[in-house]
Amino acid sequence: MKVLTIVIPCYNSAAYMERAVESLLVGSDELDILIIDDGSSDNTAVIADEYEKKYPNIIRAIHKKNGGHGDVINTGLKYAEGIYFKVLDSDDWFDKDSLKKVLDILKAMLGNSTVLDMLITNYVYENMSIGKSRSINYKNAMPEEKIFTWNDLGYLKSSQNILMHSVIYRTEVLKSCGLELPKHTFYVDNIFVYMPLPYVNTMYYANLDLYRYFIGRTDQSVNEKIMIQRIDQQIRVTKLMIDCYNPIHIECKKLRKYMIKYLVMMMTVSTVLLLKDNTEQSLNKKKELWQYLRFKDQALYDEVDNSLLGSIVQFKGYLGRKIILLCYSLSRKIFGFN
């Protein structure tokens, strides 16, 4: 029985994918590692096949036409044999000792009468360009080392959003919510972590620095200049998340509050990037995005608009733009993103 499926999306990743794969080799046959080659033109496919030959009990190499990060996750979900499911990007890596402990936790949960839907761990920003490392944990916001529900959730600070790097979903939860990510679109990790939340009933927080999130490469999707170039994809993802939000299916007030908070973050990022681009076309896109939210769900629009960040990003004129960009710069320095 495979306990955990780990999907490694690879597109022209030959230069760095080995670090990701090697970080998973903890000698456990309970792992189901899927190296998915997304139509690479470099040596990625060869490296993937070599790992499959060397570790046939735990590694499978899957080759497909290029469809983007979301399509790779869709493929991984289709082939997953693990009871639980996690994504590891090919330029990131896991802490091996933490992975061993995570596997022990998941195996213990399989013998529990209460089914665990989501395991949460810490992740670490590894910003190589500025030599900064920062661990994001959920201490004081989540009970530790026990199963809990949304009703037990404490206050999550802005730095404590639940991201793809921090979650391990029960595979069946992802399937039951009908998760299917769009092709050829960046930033779909937000949909991946957001859409299944109303289907999660039980959680467990392990205070472990499992995921090492590498940022700082100039060609990386979270590089600010790249994000501005791909702003249409950021907007598309934000709209899809707005479409996912349905208060009828969100019974817990704390979950509803958190999902609105996440949308505030997405609206803020899109708005700031459009303002930084500062073209007539970008400013029109900003206006259209807020109109989309308003027409889709007036109550949700009011919630987002009345939040602190929502109020700030709605500032008008030259001074308003300066205030917004200053807040963004401060957040970037504090949390080490982009």
C-alpha cells in the first residue's frame, strides 16, 4: 500500500531536478514518487527514466505533451496510488528527516478511526538572490500534533496562509471536489490549495520544516517582472478562485472567513502588479477584475472591499498608487517573497 504520492512536475528541469528527487529517497516503499516530464526538450526525460530504473519500487517516470503545471498535477492525480497526495516543484526540495516524520504521522493516521483529510507542515523560503531563509509556521494558529477541525482554527496571520507548499491532501478529497486545473496557466497552485478546502473536515498540524521553497531565480514564475508579463494568467487564476467560492458549501464561519482572506490576497497581488505596470491597458484590467468580483457575488465583493488590504488597494489617484506600492514593498521585505 502506498501512503503518499509525491508529484514532481518537470519541464526542462535537468539542471536542478535531481536535488528534488534525492530529497525524497528516505528508503520507504510507502512512497509513490511520480516524476512527470511535461514535454521537456532537455535531458529531463532521460534523468526521469534513470531514476525509475534505479528505484522501480517507488519511482515512476511519466512522459506527456506539454500542458503546464496544472496539467501535470491533473496527470499526477490520475496516476496516484498513494492515500495522500503532495506536489514538489522540481526546483524545490524536502528536508529528509521531516519527510520521515511525516510518513510516520500519515501511517499512524491510517490506523485511526477518524479519517484525516489534510496534513499541514511548515515551509521555508530559500531566497538565494538575497541569501535569506525564512520558515513559515502555523504555531499559535493551529493545535499541534492532534486532529482538529476548522472550528478549532485560531487566527492566521497574513504570513500564515495555507499554501501548496504546506499541505498534504488526502487523495480522495482532491478527487471528490472535482479538482481539474487549467492547462498552460501559471499560479494554479492557488486553485489547488483553495478549491478543496470546503471538502476538508479534519486536519493535523506537524511543526516540521518539510518543504524548502527555492525563490530568487530570474526566470522563476514568482519573479516580479515575470509575474507582470504573465498578469493575464494571474487574473485568470483569481477569477477561477472567485468562481470556486460558494458560501452555501462553506458551513464553518472560520473557514468562510479564511477563504475570503485568501481572495483578498489574490485580489491584492493582481491589483499591485497591474499598478506597477501602470499602463492604460493594465489599469483597465484592474477595473475589470474588481467589476468581475462585484458582478459575480456582491456580498463577497463587499467583504473583500471592506477588508484592510481591500480598502488600501482601492485607493485612487497618484497618492493612492504610491501608498499601495509602499505597502507591497514593505510586505516583500518582511516576508521575503518574489
